[in-house]
Amino acid sequence: MNLPLLSILTWLPVIGGIVVMLIGDRPVVLARWVALAVSLAALGFSVPLWSHFDAASAALQFVERTAWVPTLHSDYHLGIDGISLPLIVLTTFSTVLVIIASWSVIEKRPSQYYAAFLIMEGLMVGVFSAADALLFYVFWEAMLIPMFLIIGIWGGARRIYATIKFFLYTFLGSVLMLVALIYLYLKAGSYDLAALYELPLSRPEQTLIFLAFFAAFAVKVPMVPVHTWLPDAHVEAPTGGSVILAAIMLKMGGYGFLRFSLPITPDAAHQLDWLVIALSLIAVVYIGLIALVQTDMKKLIAYSSIAHMAFVTLGCFVGYEIVAVTGSAAGETLALSGAMVQMISHGLVSGALFLCVGVLYDRLHTRDIGAYGGVINTMPYFGAFMVLFGMANAGLPGTSGFVGEFMIVLASFRANFWFAAVAALTLITGAAYTLWLIKRVVLGPVANEGVASLKDLNGREFLVLGVLAIAVIAMGVYPKPLTDVMEPTLRHLVQLMSVSKL
Amino acid sequence: MNQILANSLTLASPEIVLACGASLVLLVDAFLTDRQRGISYLLSMVTLALTAVVVASLPEGRNVGFSGMFVVDGVARFLKLAACGTVAAVLLYSRDYLRIRGLFRGEYFVLALFATLGIFVIVSAGSLLSLYMGIEVLALSQYALVAFDRDSSIAAESAMKYFVLGAIASGALLYGISLVYGVSRTFDLAQLAVFVQLGGASNIGLLFGMAFMVAGIAFKFGAVPFHMWVPDVYHGAPTSVTMLVGSAPKFAYFGLILRVLGEGLGGAVAEWQGMLIVLAVLSIAIGNVVAVAQTNLKRMLAYSTISNVGFILLGILAGTSAGYRGALFYTVAYVLMALGSFAMILLLSRKGFEADRIEDFRGLAQHRPWFAWMMLFLMASTAGLPPFVGFFSKLYVIQAVLDVGLTWLAVVAVLFSVVGAFYYLRVIKAMFFETAAGEVVVEASPSFKFLLSLNALSVLALGLWSGPLSDAIAKAFH
């Protein structure tokens, strides 16, 4: 197996997307099938990626490296480790689902819709596999354009406001990261991530670089108080856009913390971990309460995403406190793998919930919770799926939602009882807003004529939700394959984090 | 003696070819009827092509002619080739636009060729006098070009503004030159550099003169606070003239600032760096912020030019060779994007319809998806988004600024580029998210469409693979 798998995974969808766009909407069937074929091929190529991955090693694997911009000493350097691999598979997996889910729903320029998602897929894989900081940045920013178009063209009523807000927020965060990356390049003489990991930095330098990275990643995650773009973007985006946004784009923030902030500026991360932990805990409680009062289903799930992603940031940064209290790094690894599991799980669960909302929206064209009630009477299969994903969102044991949250709460206990106590409040708020949503939408008597006329899932929708349900339960019952893949990489990361660069 | 003269003439052969060609066009055009005007166009193109060939065949390395008045080095050759290509592209782009409006006249070609000659003289100047001569040749051609549509009162008004303000700037520049000459007793840039090295940098008279020269150069570039003419000229001139004024002369001004500040006053970098910082920050800030308020695309692009000039100055003010290279890379990228953006306006314009408002681009993605994507490439690139060339050009200049320790300046620049992103997004928004009020008509010729596509795709290609361009620039500075 000497195929350049990572390049294939990056460029096949991009080229496929361009082909789909050139095919155009006449006939739309052809564009649709080509799009599906490309996304399935990408998923297919990620199978050997997983099976040939050496889970015992923390080193970069499937490495590809050629000179790219010689004057900037930047290489086309791809490679993955245990952090990137699950996220890449999540990306290829979600894209297939998104394309199937939007099979006959999109009426306006459908070929461009599929093309945008395929191009996004390639760029996202590029983000997760870039081992060169400049290449990473190029993929990271290039993604903004297709997402901007997805929300702006196929979104809801206030889509233009939402998409420009999304773009400017993320762009503002990113440019500061760019300045930090250039600064690092000038000191290290290379954009290679491995070189940046070894670069000694003084404390003021680390603090400023950390804050610049923080601006980029905190916006993407998103963390309170820079989260306000997310509810708007989620609500206005088409279903597929929301799924990709929630399932993958938010993960890039967490990925950035793990890939850049922690190993490049470990001392500043240690010094400023209180900031991240505080913001995360605030988000868990405050955003949980905000989610409770939402009347729009998508907005509710969007806020729930912010609360769940706060667990990821908590898991990423609570490690320093654990080491300070217990003196051992074991809890740190637990917290980090909890953060990773939470990211993957949230990718599946929030994606599934957005798809559920999409299913309802396609039928009644409203996302207002008040317009529904007793859906389970007319849509029993759908009701069952929605209840399952709701439970997973609330962190019910046996679903994937439980695993990550449990690991992070467990690890937080070792650092400080109150961290864990506040974080565990999510079990109450999360259950409250999710179950209340389920109660108002799915359960009870049929609320109105619209609901009475609903038709249950068609085969396509059943397939998409069914696959996600299997994944959610499998991860909840047996997360070991996932944690095993990440373990050595996270151990290595903990080592990098604990070595002072001063 | 004859040998020396022959050498000098050889070095100046591109200028001689160009001047002869321009005169020939002027002469031939007098005998042509309106229907034969294509001959002038062809002759101009041939002149530019011939000139480019002659430039390419000049001897390698740095050569000096006319007792130091005239310099041909890698940078000069690079800038001349770039200017030839740009002017040729402008002529091709503007052919239909001019013809439809009854402006397809020989003067346009003659003036464009003389403007090119001015550019050539500026970038090859070895002395402040030859430099000034080039500036005037270029400036006078541009004044006349802006007023070229003589029935348009708005064009006449903007030409008047341009001329009056330009004359003041030329005066300031000339005053600065005379002060510098008074102190250093030389017009020669190489000798001036020696004078500055030997302690002239602290001479108050020299600094005084330098300040006037910087002001004059800033006016030519259109840097804030000397930018007032830019929006009016860009807006008032016929679009094809705006395209010419907004593209190729940037190469000349880059050459101008490089020759004067980089070479002649290179030893006084600490003194002029502060002035350029003020100009750059103001240009980036005001250019980007005011552009947000524009509804006219030509005016918006004018303010965008101002902010881009600020970025070019960022590269220059670093005062390092990496900075100059970055600034040249930026200039090339900017000219490509400006050419493409104005060409998009030309593409959509037709008789009685200028297509120069942002709303004229509404619904383009629906009716002409290909060109909507081309415009998206151009706008995203100008906004500095990867993977387009505009991103790398910003990267190079910001890197140069960080390298000399001006971190705050880099942060200011990138923050204002976020503001800038907003108004480029507005164009994309109009094209992709809104629907057209009427029908979208594209009447351009196949060669126009081909060149425009090539132009926009090169913005993407040079971003994905910027090696060849940065190598060529590195070689030019070698």
C-alpha cells in the first residue's frame, strides 16, 4: 500500500466537487450520483487509513512531503497521528451522510450544493492532516469560502446576516493566528510543526502567541463570549451545513488547541489554563440555561453544542491542574482522551439531531418547537431515533455522549472538586433542555393538523439516521477501539505539554 | 566614446523601440478611417510585444548607461516586462468597451504607449533627473487619458482634479529633489547613496528634502493622506482608463520608491521608515474603512487600492531585501487582481450601461456562474484569503514587517484586512445570494473572456503554486 492516501483524501473530494459543479444541474441526477460516488470513494479510502494505522505509535504516519513554497521554507507536508485519524474518518463519514440526507431536498442549484460539500470535505481533511503550519492555515482559511456560500445561498431568511457574521468572526480570529505563525516561522526558520514544537520561547512570547492562537480556536470551538456567531449560523444554515458545522468545523477549534496551543506554548497554556477552564465552566452552566429557553429547535441544539464543546476545552486544559494536584500525568491523558471522545461523539450526536430537525423541517417548514407535539404518533420510527439521539445528547450511559463527559468529569475530580461539580451540572441542564425538547416535540398527543399529516421516515432518511444510531450506540458501549488509537499520541502530547520551553 | 554611447543606446533599446512604435501609431492613425482603427490597435500590440522581446534580450546583471542616468538591472527588466504584459492586457480588455462608446481612437493607444514609456524610464532611472522625466511622461499621459472621454463632464472633472493635485505633488517632489541636490550636490542615485552612507543621513537639509520626496511619491501611489484624487479619478475615468491607471503604473511607482528610498536614500532607512509607517497605517485603515461605505464598485476598488498601497508600503518600510521582494510580489499580485476586477466591470458593461455599481453584479452566479466564480476568485484573493495569491502577497509583507520587529504594525494590518474582507464579501454576496433585477447580458468577445478567465485562474494558480513567481522575483533582485 504505497498510495498517497492523505493526498487522495484531500484532493479527490475537491476535484470531485469541481467535476460535479461542471456537470451542473442538467441532469441533476448525474451530479447527485457523482457526488455520492466521490464521497463514498473518500469514505472507502479512509478504511485503509484506519486499518493500516499503527495504533502503537505516536509518530506521524502516512507521511507525504514535497517542497511547496521554497522561499517560505514551507512544505506540502501531510501526516496523521491518533488525534487526526478519528477526525478524518468522522469527516468522510459525515459528508456521505450529508449528501444522502440532502438527496432530493435541495431545489436551488443542487449541483453546486453537493460541490460545496465535497470541496469542504477535502479542505477539512487537509486541515486535519497538515503537518506544516502554513499548509494548515491555507486549508483552515480556504474552508471559509465554501461554508460562506453554503449558508448564504441555501440558508434561511436571515442567512446573509448569519453568513457574514460567521465569516468575519472566524476570519478575525484566524488572522491573529497567522501573525503568530509568521512570528514562529521567523524564529524557527520553518513552518514545519515538529520544528515549532522544539522551539524555545520566552514567557511573554508564549503568552502573546497563546492568546493569538486562542483567538482563532476559541472562536471556532466556540467558547463564551465569542460564541454568538454559532446560533445564527446554525439556525440559518441548510441542514447539511449545520451538520458539517457542528460535526466537524467546531472540532477544528479543539483540534487546534491539541495541535498548536498545548505543544507550542505549553508554559503559557499552563499559566492561562484558569482562563480556559473558567470560560468552559461558565459555558457549561450559562449556555445550558440559555438552551433551556429556546423556542427554535436548531437554536436549542446550537446552544447545546456550545455547552458540549465547553467540555472539550475543559478536557484539554484541566490537565495542568491535575498534574499540579496529583503530581502524575495519568489523569491528564484521561482528560485529553475524554476531550477527543467528546469531540467525536458530539460530531455524531449533534449531526444526528440536526438531521432530525431537517427531517421535520422538510415536512412542515418550521423549526418552531411550538409548531410540533406528539410527532411520535404519526412518525414512530422517527420518534424513536429522536429520543435516542436526545438521550445521547443528555449523556445517557450506553450512548457515546456519556463516555466523553464521564471521562472529563472523572479527570476534573482529580484537579479540583468544584471543577467536576460545576461540569457535572451539565447532566442536569443537558437532560433538562434535551428531554424538554423531546417532550414538547416528540411525545404527547398530536398537537395540530400539520403534525397529524406527517409521514414517517422514508428509506433514505431511515438509512442516514440508522447508521448514526449504530455509531452512537457502538461508541457508547465499546469506545475502546477509539481510545486505543489515540492513546499513544495523547501520551506523547502530555510529554510535550510537560516540558517547559522557557 | 562612440563605444560608450553605443552601449548606452543598446541598454535603452527597449525605450527607443517603444518611443518609435508610439510615434508610428500616432502617424499611421492620422491616415486611418474609423473602421480601420484596428490597425492602430494591432500596431500598438506589436510595439509592446517587440519591446518585451528587446527587454528580454538585454544583457544580464546590472548595467549603467548615459553616465549613470540610466540603469538596467534585474528589477528594471522584471518591471518592464510586467508593464508590457499589463498594458497589452489592458488594451485587449478595453477594445470592445471603447468601440461601443465611440472612444476607439488612436490617441488612446498612443497615450497608453507613452505611459508605458514613462514607466520604463522611471524603473530604469539612475538619477533623480531621469526619474523626474519619467514621472512627468507617465503623469501627463495619464491626465490626458482620464479626460479622454471628452463628452463626459465627470471625466473632465476628475482629470482636472488629477492634474491640479498631480502638479502640486510633482512640485513637492521636485522641491524635495532640489533640496537633496543642494545638500548632496548630486542627482546621481549611486552617489547620493554614498553621501548618505558617509553621514549625510543626519543632515537636516537632506531629511527636509526627503520628506517632500516621500510626500510626492505617496501622492503618486495614492497613499493616505495624499489619496484624495484616487476615488474621483477611478470613478470618473472611463473604466478602461481606470484599469490602465490602476494597474501598470503601480510597477513604476514601486520602481520609483525602490530607486529613491531603497537605493538613493537606503542609508537613511531609520529616517524614512517612520514616515512610511504613518502612511501605511493610515492607508490601510482609511482605505479599508471608507471602502465599506461605497456602493459604486469603481470607487470601492479605488479605496481598496489605497489599502493595498498601504500593504505595499509595509514591505518597503521594512527596508530589507526580503521586504522589497515581498513588496514586488505584492505589486504583481495586486496588478493581476486589479486587472481582473476591472475587466469584470468591462465584461458586464454594454452600451449605455457601465455595470460599475455593486448591485449590477446581483444574480451573476445564476446567469453566468463561470464569471461569478472568476469574480469570487478575484475578490477572495484581494481580501487576502488563501489559497489565492493575495494571501501570499500579504504573508510576504507581514513577514517582512515582523522580521524587523514591528509586531504591532503587523497586527494592525491584519485587523484592518478583516474590515476589508467585509466589502469584498459584499460583492460575492451580490453575485451569489441575490437575484438580478433585469437580465444579465455578456457581449464580450471570446478573446476577452479567455483572457479574463486566464487572469482570474492565475490568481488561484499562483496561490497554490507561488514558487515560480517568487523565484523570478528573487532572481530579479539577485
